[in-house]
Amino acid sequence: MFFAKFRQFLGVGQVGTNSTEGLIAALGGGLSILLLVGFSLWLFPVESATPVIASMGASAVLLFALPQGPLSQPWPVLAGHCISAIIGVTCAQYIPQPSIAAACAVGLAIAAMHQCKCIHPPGGATAFAAVIGGSAIRQLGFWFVLFPVFANALVMVVLTVVINNAFKGRRYPVGLPVAK
């Protein structure tokens, strides 16, 4: 009885999937990150690409493990990352203390994503990366929003459409009919 209540409290089993869904999610997420790493490292030095790839890894979990979730749809992915990047760059440029800049970037990114109806949790990591990502990211300034953030988010959404819709019973985005 205690263990059943404790499992319920922890939320064990709340996200139900089968092993086929898990395999598709793992392969899709892994393939998308492999392609993004190649794309990012081709465009940017290692030190500027790494923090952005980290936030895209979190996006991959949502896009491939929960492709029909509201936080996984194209608008939240694209706008959530880009709005968060704009806020992160702004905080990095105008708040001299990095810990305060990072805190403001994440908090303001959450508020902006709420207002714009584009909540995508990895956007918080993108805002954070804009502040703590090092000199290579700071040197990009607002170009950071376009390349690598928007470019990576767009590649991720396109790959999600292609990979998820290649399998029977899966669809992305939710507005598309389910493949039969």
C-alpha cells in the first residue's frame, strides 16, 4: 500500500509508451543530435557550439519522446528558443555580473515564452547558454539568435517532421493526419 502510494506520488508510469515508441524516440533523438553536432561544428568553433547543442538535446527528448505534446510543437520550439536567445544575449550584454545575468535571462525567458504562448523548457537552457557560453557566443552578439539557435531549432523541427512521419501511427506536428 505504501509503495503504491509512493509510486503514485513520484509519478511513476505517468508517461506510458511501448518499447517500439522508445526505440523510435531514441533513434530519432540520437540521429538528430548527430546531424546538429556536425552542422554546428561546421559553422562554429567547438566552444560556442557546445552550449547550444546541450539545449537542443533537451529539445530532442521532447520532440521524439513526446512529439504530440504541446511543448513539442514547431511554434514553441522555434519561438521558445529564439525569444530565449534574444533575452539571453540582451542580459549578457547589459548585466555585468554573470550569475545575475543568467538568472535574469532564464526568468525573463520563461515570462516571455508564457506571453508569446511558446513555452519550450529547453529555451531556458538557450537563454542560460547565451550568458555563460563563453567569449565565442558573446562575440556573436545577436547573430547568436540566427546562427546557431534558429538554424539548429529549424533543423531539429524539420528532422522531427521527417523522422516521426516515416513511422506508421506517428505524426508531427499534431496538425498533420496520422500515417496509416
